[in-house]
Amino acid sequence: MSSTAPVLSIRDLLITFTGRHGALTAIDGVSFDIAPGEILGVVGESGAGKSLTGTAVIGLLDPPGRIAGGTILLDGERIDTLSQAEMRKIRGRKIGAIFQDPLTSLHPLLTIGDQIIETIRTHLPLDHAQARARAIALLQDVGIPAAETRIDHHPHQFSGGMRQRVVIALALAAEPRLIIADEPTTALDVSIQAQITTLLKRLCREHGTAIMLVTHDMGVIAETADRVAVMYAGRIVEVGPVSQVTRQPRHPYTAGLMASIPGMKAREATLRQIDGAMPRLNAIPVGCAFNPRCERADACCRAEKPVLDKGRHVAACWHPLEANP
């Protein structure tokens, strides 16, 4: 990771949902940094809390969900305490977003040019002609052919992969410092996924943008991210350089995720799986939340919550897997 100051710094983030029977903890003490030009992959099963963490950073957490503790810093300035009006000024300008379904980010009745130009002019001091020129340049940058013509087309006139490229251009429109990419390749076929991940890596390097890549796909993480944070039941259970985490996982949950990915030379008729399921918010086990599904669990795992130590490659586990020398 770069030695420069992080673009995004999250410390001890706590998110709760208040219901009839009290508050339920959905995100429990999450902490991580993302440096300029770095892609941090955040991975885990559905319900792990990865998308919820990204939503909190963007400032789109809806009631009854709320940030109950911790801090979120963007370029050293705290943003988790800002009002909705103040966050609207930051979204688009300093934080861009790419979501799984590009149609949720694009207005069906407006041309893509109108939408990109509006975003540019909202956040940058450019007139219409300058904003249109920048919009065309962005579309060219993300690989839209004949951008000078396609800028006047509507979203339905693009394929799914091309729409996602448009959304990436929209996310980059005001030169944000951070992009939250939430399952940006899930709805795309494999060949288009590879194109989008390659595009994200190139744009990250060229623009120096920090990217939080949220996905359930360890394959996408392995191909795209610099570092990876593995989440389970609202906590980070392992974090480290992607090459180390994928090849030498320290946490049994991470090892299970990696074992469930079929290899090119796999001979097994069936894929390996992790027995059990992610716990509900009202039934998170005492101690390590993964202990009911873990073959290595003992009395200590069922009684005490493990802590994620500081370091380059660490796991919140009482009995971590041994790293190869």
C-alpha cells in the first residue's frame, strides 16, 4: 500500500438497525484504509455487511439503519457526521458510485450525454460546450466507440456492458477521489466482466482514484484488487495483499471461500462448500461469529471474540492457518 495519506479511512465503524426488540448490530467495529490509486476488494457472502459499509461511506444509509459509532474520514475530513445536504455536495464530486445494475444509475428518458454533462456542470466550473467535450472524452476513455455520436443516445440503446462503461464515465465525471463499486460486474457475462475489471484497474492507476470494490466473487478480487478485506457477519475477519490472502489464507472462512472456486485443472465432480449459513442479525453467535461453521473451533472460539491485529496480512482468528514461509 502507498505510504501517502489514505483517501478513505474508516475506524471502528458500528452500524445498527433499531426494531421493536431493540438495536441489532449489522456492522461491528470495521476499520480499513484505502490509499490513492489503490483498489481494496471487500468480499464475503450475502449478508456479510460489505454493501452496507459502502452505503454508509456514500451517506445513503436509510432508517432504521444508522451509524452508531466510529468515524469515516475522506482525505482526513470526517464525513459520517455531515448532513444530507452536505453529503449531496460530496457525492459525485469527491465520491463516485458504480452499482450492479447500470439502469438504476441512468435516467431512461435522458440521453447519456445530458446525464454526464449535468453531473460535470454541477460539480465543475465548466460551461455546456466544455462539459460536453469532457463528457465525450470520458466516454472515449472508458471505451465507448463513436463517442461523439453515442453521447446523444439513450440508455436503452446500449448493451449491458456498454451501459456499465457509461456508469463508470459518470462516476468519473467530476474527478472524484474515491469510487464505491458495488458488484459492478455481477450482471455481466464473463468476457465483459474481464473488460470492466481491466478498465477499473487502468482508470485507478491513471487517475489516482481510490476504489472500494464490493463483491462476492473472489475471482474478480484476485484479478482486480491490490488488497482484500474479507467480511463475515459484519466484521472484517482477514485483510492483506490480494496475492497472500488468495494463496495463503489465514482465516478458515477465507480458506473456505477459496476452496469453493473451481480450478482450471480441477477433477472433482462437485465443488467444495462451507457448511451452514451466515447468521441472522438477531442470532450472531457469542465469540467468533464463524465458530458454528468452523472445523477448528474450540471453547475459546465459542466464548471470546477474536481481534483483528494490525499488520500487513492479519486474521481475526484464535487458531489462524499457518502461512507458508
